Amino acid sequence: MNKHLAQSNVEGTGYEHLDARFDNCIIGHAQVERLWTGSRWAEGPAWFAAGNYLLWSDIPNNRMLRWDANDGHVSVFRSPANNSNGNTVDAQGRLISCEHLSRSVTRTEHNGSISVLANTFEGKRFNSPNDVVVHDDGSIWFTDPSYGILSDYEGDAATPEMDCHVYRIDQTGSVTRVIDNMAKPNGIAFSPDGEAVYVSDTGASHDPSLTPHIKRFTLSADKKSVTNHTVFAECTAGMFDGFRFDRGGRIWASAANGVHCYATDGTLIGRIKIPELVANVEFGGAKLNRLFICGQTSLYSVYLAVNGCY
């Protein structure tokens, strides 16, 4: 691939300050860089600290890509990739992936083999696992909207066998349904203290009467279920997809016009402007102060004055 060179001062990028609290989050002279372009729908960035590289999915092209921070080179990590979407890294440094084509959550072992962690619940196939996170207790939580089976573009068209929910895989492999009151649960992340899980709902993609939002769910004492929920924020541009927390508890969320930054009280305090739809973000770099941004066709990054959670 020959489109890996970083570009400074990318047209259509920059910052929007909406609240004074955003001022301390950014470095004024740190420009947004386009690291690579050439995907159809970039998603699921995951940072691998040990190798100093980022993996992400190009869903319609059925491949996973790898950006090397040492020299900026981009290569194909896996192709075909079962139309992988969301990815994350567990405490042992293994890749956890949501796959549309196989309708499963998988783990890539250290020897390169792939293990299926979950593909059914109560005898029915999942829709198309979308985004995934690992809790400090080792459990894996993932969302299961139907986007990957609605057509042949991001997987194989199929009739859903279940509604769209959020699930938890414990360390024994047992799967439980933890959230069942969302139209199309999509992005997911744990709060920095691990006491709550936040989930975006993109049900407005098929029901205009719904408002795109992120909900906050309090975890139960044993961290195996949720006890209550509140709406954390509503999206002001398109819909929230993937998002991540920084160590100060702020959320950096994807939206139609860039990355939106929310204070802990749910106030939109600023934006990083990106000249295309943004699907997901990830903190990386040696100090976790570099935000990687998956636009629809391109991978971007920007250094921030805050550090992400890992």
C-alpha cells in the first residue's frame, strides 16, 4: 500500500471550543493528521502497545489493516476477515473481534489461531456483533445490532433470529444478556472506574422517531449485570457510533462531523472536526495521549493534552 504517509493541516479539520473545559484537553498547535486513506468503512481501531501498532477493520472490503507507529507503514493484517467490525485487546494482549460474516465474537490467540468465544444465545444465532470491550474482571461485553445482516454489503443478508441486545461472556465462556432495552446498541465502553458501562443507540438509522444517544448503565455489585440507566448525552450531528473515555472521565465520541468531547456531566464541550463521517476512536501511543480516528475512508490521529484509558 502506498497511501500511508501522514499529512499535516488536513483540509476540513480543526477544533471547536464550546466550553472552557475543552481548552485543557487539546494542544492548540497539534494538527489532525491523515495517516492513511483507501477504505470503504473503517471501524474498530485497537491499539497494541507491545507492538506499537494499531489494527482496524475495513468492513465492506472484508479485511483488517495494521498501521505501524514505527514507520507509518500500513499493511493488511488479515484478509478475508469475516467482515470484522469492532476490536479490542484483552489483558493477555490477545485480539478480541466482532465478526459480521460469522455472526460471532472471536479471539486471536498468541499462536495466530482463532477461537470462537460466542456465536449463539439460547440456541439462536447473534445478529452481527458490532463493538466489544473487556472489563477488568476479564469478562467480555459486546453489542449485537443487525447492521451486518441487513444486506450483503457488510456480511451476508439474513433474517434476524433475535432482537438487538448487549451480552456478557464470562471467563468460563457462559453468555448472558445484560441489556435488552435499546433499539440498536452500538458503541460500548466502561467508565474509568469500571463501575458503569456506556452504550450508544443508533436505532434512529431505521426509526426516525428515535433520538441518537449514549446511555449510562450502573453495574451491579458483582459486575455481572446492570441495575439502572440514564441518558448521558444526545447526539447533535448524525449518530454516535464508537467512543472512548479519557482518564478524567470525559467521553470522546464519533459523530457525523467529527469527534465530540463530553464532560463527565454530559455537556458537549468541544469537537475535533473531521471532513467525513467518523465511526470509531481509540487512544494509543506510548502515553495513550494520541487519539486515533476511523473516518469512513481514512485513518486520522491527533495528539491531545489528556490520556486515554486502556
